[in-house]
Amino acid sequence: MSIIADDNDFENNNEPKTVKKNPVVKPEVIDLDKNFENCIRPKSFDTYIGQSNLKETLKITIQAAKKRELPLDHLLFYGPPGLGKTTLAGVIAQEMGVDIKITSAPALERPRDIIGILMSLQGGEILFIDEIHRLNKVAEEILYPAMEDFYLDMTTGKSQTVKTLRVPLPKFTLIGATTKAGELSGPLRDRFGIIHRLEFYTNKELSQVIKRTAGILDIEIDDEGAFAIAKRSRGTPRIANRLIKRVSDYALVKYNGKITKDIANESLDILKIDEFGLDTTDRNLLKLIIEKYDGGPVGIETIAAAIGEDARTIEDVCEPFLLQAGLLQRTPRGRKVSPETYRHLGYKIKRNDSIQQNLF
């Protein structure tokens, strides 16, 4: 078995044009990210920026495991994509001094896939499963005894000659990562000893990420330039690292190569990424709700059909940041925008919107 390591803006009185999400501000991994991310990925807690509370918890847990000479408890990391779940798993392996095998749930479709990877593990090693919420039921049930008691139940033979074999496994640590913790089954979730949500980054933290990446890539950037990029990075390191490459290209071709605040803003304006980090799809979505549905509420399927995007893409890619930024609200009747959205997009706030906002 192989182991996988892993603006045309909305205009008044017109229907919005179909505009796909700008790949530069998509938090998921895209093909051009893979080699780039491996080059700049932190290898220790000292170089891993952000998630301070989680890092302190993990440092203590790792030190305790080393003193007991035992593997770590199984860990589950959840949160929006691009916040460093895979990177953090690699850092943990490095700090523990063990190897890590990286795969994803869609690669574990057949029983032999999950059995093969479990039987290949050595004592103390880490198995990282990305998108663990997508594990099928059979794979989950194989994992239960492996996680809890470190053995596999395997059947051999047919009909009357069927035998069940209990195969011992070396003690290992499973690290699961998911963007949808709510889709994990209760029995699987309960087998993780440490469960932690990764939070969006602050602009200050993202500035540090950007300056670190710039240093690795030999890009000249000042503090104001880094902060200008950070403000438009949607709280996500993956997006920040993607943007610095685009801004660096612009600075090299149009100027002397050094990234300043003005050059960063000029470059990102050309990419149609505004000061909130919103791209054309985000603005179309919010303008649609304001102009066609009086600020909402409106159903997600209606929004998806109107802007030409898949409903799941809106929920998984657009909404997490819009909700966190306070530009979009979920209600039992659908999505609605906030007064801040009116201000940001240059619309006049309706009096009844302000009154309703104050009531809640």
C-alpha cells in the first residue's frame, strides 16, 4: 500500500456575473501551494507563529509524554482551512523525535488501506489523517480498537471457516484534522484525548508570518508593507504566504523589489482584494443580499444560484471569515448582512437595520 504524504462587482439593477473564488484568497491547498508550503513550513514551536494557548498546552503534554516514555494522547485539531493544522502535526513529531506518516481520509476508502498504514507504524510514531470527518464507517470501526487498545481485529477464511485474529499494534499517536468537527461521529471524537480549535490569526501574528516567509524567500519588506498584506489575508497564514509572493512579483517588476505599504496596497488593489481581504465573490455575495434581498435573511441555495457558486463552497470557503469578521450573520431564516457590511461596501444603513441590530 502506498502512503500519501502529504471584479466584476455586483452592479445595481443587473444580475451578478458568475465569478469563481479568486484562488489567491482561497484558504484550501491548491497545487501551486504544495512545494512552496514545504519550503517555508516551521519545524519547531519556536518558529511556529500563532496559536499561543495551544502551543503551551502541547509543550507541557509533550514534556510529560517524554518523561513517561509514552506516546502522546491522540489529538484532534479543527478549524477553518489554512491555519496550520498539518504544520502543527509536523512540529509535534519533530518535538517528540519521531516519524510522522501523513494521509487523508479520502485515501483510506478500503479496509486494506487503513489496515496497511496502521500495520506499517513503528512504536511512538504519529499518524496524521487530514479531513478525518470524511472517513467512512468501516475505516472508523477499524480505528476504534487501534486507538483505544492498540490492536486490530481481522477476519480470515470464508463461511464456516471464518476466524477472527487479534493483531497487536505498536503504541502510536493519531492526529486528526478537520474543518468540520460537527460531522465527526461521537465514538470517534470521544477517542481523542486532546481536542482543540485553531483560531484565525491576528494582523500582528500574520505580519510576523509574512516577515518570516519574506526572510526565507529573500524578499525585502518593511513593517508597514507586511502589515498591509496581513490586513488583507483573512486571518489565514496560507493566504498571507500566497499574497506575499504575488506582491513580491509586482514590486520586482514595477519597482525596485522592496515591498512597502503603498506598493502592497497598490498590488492587492489590482488583484481586487480589498482592505478586509474580500475578493469579488465575497463582495458579490454581500451586495446581492443588500440589493436584492434588502439585507436578508435569504437562503444559502438562493445566494449560490444567484452568484453562480456552489452552496458548499460558500459555506466552506466564504462564510467562515465573513462570519468571523462580523460582515455576515446566520439566522434560522437564512443569511443576513450586518450594519458594518453596509458601511464597508459604501451603502447607506437603513434605520430599521440599525434598530434591529441594537435589539439583539
